[in-house]
Amino acid sequence: MTLAARPHALEEIRDWLVGRAAFYLERPAAAIDPSVPLVEYGLDSVYALAFCGDIEDEYDIVVEQTLAWDHPTCDAMAAHLHRIFTGEQP
């Protein structure tokens, strides 16, 4: 079973995203509010693209390179990815 085929809890996805954002922003994960746009923490386009690559690697899916701009918070990205995994409509 691939990672994408495995069910993912919304909270698990959000926690993973917060951890990756913290890595790129060089902050502790506890300092990242998942409801705050990542650009407010200083996420730039280079890191946003790398972040998308990490998502693809972790979950074995392909995401749009604009994911971090279309869904600017960890909460929004987690909800979007969760919908992909569950097949829910937006």
C-alpha cells in the first residue's frame, strides 16, 4: 500500500505540514500557528516550491506548484490534501 492509498487523518497531515514549515522557516513547530498564512512567517517562492516537493515525496502524490499560494496556511493545505485522500469535493 502506498502512502497515498493509506488513510490520513486531517490532524496528522496538518502536524506534518507544520513540521515542514518550521523546518524551512527555521523555527520550532510550536511557533507556527497553522491558521496564519506562511508568507507572514517569511515563506518565499523557493521554499514554497521545495515544500510542494516534500509533500509529493511524503504522500506519493503530485500537487500544483502553486499549492502554498492557493492554500496559504497549514490548515488550508491540510484540508485540501485531506480532500484529495478521501475523495471529498471542496
